[in-house]
Amino acid sequence: MVTVFGILLQGKRVHFDDPVTKYVPELAAIAEAQHNKTKWEDDEVAIAKWSQITVGALAGHLAGIGRSYTTGDLSGSDSLGENFGLPKLNLSQIPSCGKDSTQAPCTREDFFNGFTKRHPVYAPFTTPVYSNTAFQILGYVIENVTGEPYEVAVEHNIFKPLDLSRTSLKPPKKSSWGVIPVGDSWWDTDQGGQSSAGGIYTSTKDLSNIARAILKSTLLSPTQTKEWLKPDTHTASLEFSVGKPWEIIRVNSLTTDHRVMDLYTKNGAIGLYGSLLVLVPDYDVALTVLAAGPAGPENQLASMIMEAFLPVIEKVAKEQAATLYGGSYASHSSHSVVNVTVDEGPGLHVNQWISNGIDILQAYKAFRGKDTETGNADFRLYPTGLKNAHEVSFRGILQVLPVDDSGNSQNNGAKLLSDPCTNWFGMDGIQYGLNAADDFLFHLDESGLVIAVEPRIVRQTLRREGAAFTAQT
């Protein structure tokens, strides 16, 4: 995650759509040889097509290359090979660096001479394949662009600006700063070039500072952050997607309205250490867990914490939304009113919208061709993220929910190919004089309190009852 952060901070000097050969000369040489069919085979089954692999493919686990170079290679154990019926290897076939904590780390030359001979797993962009070597290569991209060693580049661009006093690529100055389990913990193992794949020492405080910096766009622009916190591809699980380098878990069991929520996570493990970072953009909250010892409990612990705290955060968020936006907004001279509530459903619930004496919700339902449907018109407002000092933008979604025998709304979902979620392309669909029917603007006073709402299609600003109001121009 730190390596992708470092790539993003390079701005226009690195583009995710660029081929990685633009930034890594060793791979450029291989790509040229493949093109000329000299030295290297032009055989995509045998050798990865580096000219087709982009920086973004590496960051999003879509390059199709192997997981590691030598780490965890089993070739050093003759007995293990015999137990599995594997042939005996000669010395030239056994990695001599970076295989475990007893070996020196591989040099950059070792890495490219060895790893580029490994067979690819998939063609680029076929399916996600977790790859530590992808991030080692991205570390070399950062070195090429900055002209500095990876360690120095991330220190200048991330660690110092965020005051990460306990974060480094080398072991801490004092062993008392960390928990060192008994056994082969990898506490003081030099990982060389593999450090950009996850060999960073840190504390829960520093990791939390990184999480805050991401959610608050401290070092990146808000637009860059929103782009970063998006999936790149999906897996065979409907609940699990992959980003740069996020492991994205999609859940709908943490809120009373069963709203879909994406958790942007990043796991890490080496030796007897494990780490987990969880970002929840819906609430601007994060969770960090660091674990030391066998069978790291970080995922189980994080799940327990999230299941306990997120429903509470949801409850508090609803209470805050009700205080900030809830109430009746009216213009008695034009017989217009908008009533906003917060209930168990998502967003802000508009249970009444009258304009110039006309029931807009029923008229809207009829205009959408739903007047013959039996059901309740359910109109909800959702924040768009667009705001200034005195205005906050929301957009509305109208659904006609079927009712049961008791008159209660039901949402039974949809069948295959019947568009289970049509709201995303229905937004901004009805316009009147270039203003959309779902476009709402809340007006704030100097202290940040909501004093009025403006349904922009009717070109009226309705005062919040009980609030002093001065129209914003």
C-alpha cells in the first residue's frame, strides 16, 4: 500500500496506463529482445510479455506474473522433495538469495536475472493474481522516477510529511519498541528490494496516521483519493474485489437497512508478524491491527471490532443527520413544503414534497410511468460530495416499493438480467429548464447549520421552520 501511495505522489511523472518498461530498463531490454526475437523467447507461455504490462496492472494484481521470486521456495529441502516425488535439483536451480531469513537478500541484478525467467501465471489483465514481485518492481519504478533509493523516496514523500516516527525499512533503533516472538520471527531480516512489497516496520499509531492521511486526502487531492479507493477487478466471490492494492470486501450485514458497504483492506504477513488495515470510506473511519506470534489473529480481531462498532457508528451518523438536515422546510406563500426525516432506511427520507399545492411525489411517480403500480413512493436524498461554504448538494432516488397485505413496503430484489439496481443510470434523468428533478441543495448559515432546502427543478428555496434564513446568492 505504501508503494502505491508513493507512485500516486509522483503525480504526472508516472501514469498507471504506461507500460512498466518505460520506467524499468531491465524489463525494457527484455521487451526489445522479445520484439526482435533475440536472446529471449517470443513465447508468452514461457516468458511474460513485459511490453503489455502496465504500472497499473502491477499495482492492481493484474499483471499475471508470479507471487514471489525466491521467498518460500522449497528447493532447499531434499526430504520434502522426495516426499512429494520431486526430482533432485542441481545447485544452479536452487535460489541462493532471499529464500528465507538465513540468506542474504537478492540484489536488483539477482532479481531480474532470476524472476524474469519464471513462467507467467496468466496473460496480463486476465484475472487478479496476488503478486509480491509486482510491488518490488514498482519500488524500482519509484527509484527510477525520483533518482533516489526506495527507502529515501518514501521517507521524503510519506514518512516525514506524516510524522511517522516509528516507521522505517530498517529495524527500529530500540528492540524494546517492538514485540519480538520466540522463533524465526524475521524481526531484523534485511529484505533488500522486497521491502517495497511489504517489508516496512511501523506502529499502530503510525499506520493509523497513514489511514487518516488517505481518508482526509492530506497528501493527495480528494479526486485522487476517490479514484484510488475504487476496485480494478473482481474475483470469483461476489463479495470480494481487488484494487491498487486493495482487498475490497463488500458487505450488507452491518447496517439495519442492509446497505451495501465496501471495506478497503490491506493484509500483510512476514515471518511471525501480521498486519491489517481497514478503511471504511462511508464513515471516514479506519481500523489498524498489528499482530506478533504464530497464527496471527488480526482478521478475526478486526472482524469482531467492526461488527461491534460499525452499527454504533451508523446509529450516531443517523442521529447527526437527523439533527443537521431533518425537519420541515416550507414556503407558506406558495403552498410548498418538503419534509425530511431519517428512518431505518438509507439516506434522508423525503416523506412529503408539495410544490404550489401539487403533490410532487405522486406526480413524479406518474411521470415515470409508475402510476399504475400498487406501492409506496419512496424518495430518498443522498449526498453527492459536492459542497461549498454555504451549500451542500444532494441527489434524490425515487422508488415505488410494492406493499404486502398489511400495507408495508417490500423490496424483493430482482431476477437475473432484470436490472437489480437501475438507480445509477436513472439519476439526472428528468430535467425542466436544465434543472433536474432529483437535484436538491441545502443552504447553510455562517455557523454551518442548515437553514433551507432548494429543490432546484421548482426554483424555490424553502425555509427550515424554526431557523433564521437569509437566501444565498
